[in-house]
Amino acid sequence: MITKIAQESDISNNNYCGTGPGIFQTLDKEQVQLVHTSRFEVDFKAGETIIKQGSALTHVIYLVNGKAKVLLEDSSNQDILLQILQQPDVIIGPGFNKDFRHYCSVVAIEDTKACFVDVNIFKNFVETNSQFALDLIVLLNSGYIKLYDKLKSLTNKHMNGRLADTLLYLSDDIYKNLEFETTLSRLDIANMSSMTKESVIRTLKNFKEDGIIDTQGDSFRILKKDVLLDISKKG
């Protein structure tokens, strides 16, 4: 479902497209108005594709609520789940101002509301607002650092270390709790950890038997975070 936004109170409250603080906070009044009059929201059900890898990059997308997974699709159907996105994450990608193509897919993992801003408007902000451009560089570079850390984990660690990293990432960065319930499937967790689904199930069982975690269906509870950190460190 697509919804056009047209509430003046959003502008006065600096809450255009649900953003408030974030990358858009350095826009001047005219730029805020431009976002306000052109943006639109789309509601996605869990499992629906927000972006398809290889498609045209026509809009910059901001998550208002919900969560989505970023997938690097592979022709052999062995996708890599790069990260989980949630508010206030902005989806822009390396194709911006290059070939304007998406290099990965984004799929909602729960009901998600996303705000779309025309990429040409976004490009104009970069060209005319230096602070906005600097903030964008920080945002992109922060994402690259996380991807580099993930690459080191996937290439240098054994299965126990990779799965420990995934559980810590979900606990610390996404759900921000030692106990959480996720809509991610075991296959999703496998794709995050560069493991097979069967290996994830077996390793989770081992962690549970060792008293490191507890799992009940989609619910996870980290019982010994220090042990999990040690497994991550040793790889």
C-alpha cells in the first residue's frame, strides 16, 4: 500500500517521513519542504521484496518502522545475508551516482513501512548541502566498516565463531537485549553465518547443551555472553 504524505505538522516537528534525527536533520527549510511534498510511504508485509538486486536505483529509501534483511543474491541460491536494517537506516547503496543500480536485494522480515525519496532530490542535497554530504559519507563508511568486519568473520573464523558473531550481532545491534524473539528463519541465520541450515541447527543445539544459550522456536536467550564473546574472539 502506497501513501502520499501531506501533513504540515510533520515539517514543524522535523518529523518528515518519520525521520526526526538522522541523516536528514541537516537539511534547510526549503529542502525539508522538497522532501515533504515529494515523498511517499509503502507498507510491506513480512517476506515482501523492497528492493531487487539489479533493479534501477530510482529512490533513496528510509525505514520508518519494521525490519528488513539485505541479501547478496547468488546464482547458486547460496545467498549471503549481509545485515539487518531498521529505523533510522537509509537504503542507498554503492550504485548511487555511479550506474544507479542496486547491488543487493532488501526483503522485509516483518511488517515494515518504508519512505521513498526521489534519488535526484537526494543527489541535489549532496551537491548543495556540504554538511549533508559529509553526514552521508560517515553513514556509508560506517556501513563499509561493518561489512569489512563481517567479511573477516566469515573468512577467518570457524563455524562456532561465525555463529557466535551472528547471535551477538542480533542481541547487541538489532534487538538490544540478551533475550529476543526473531522472525529470521534458521536458513536466514545460516545465510548470515556462511553455514548450512543443518550446521546452524547442530551448532545451536551444542550451544544450548553447553548452557551458553537457550532457544525455544524463534526465541533466543543468551545465558553466558562472556562465553559467547570468547568463542567469537577465538574464532
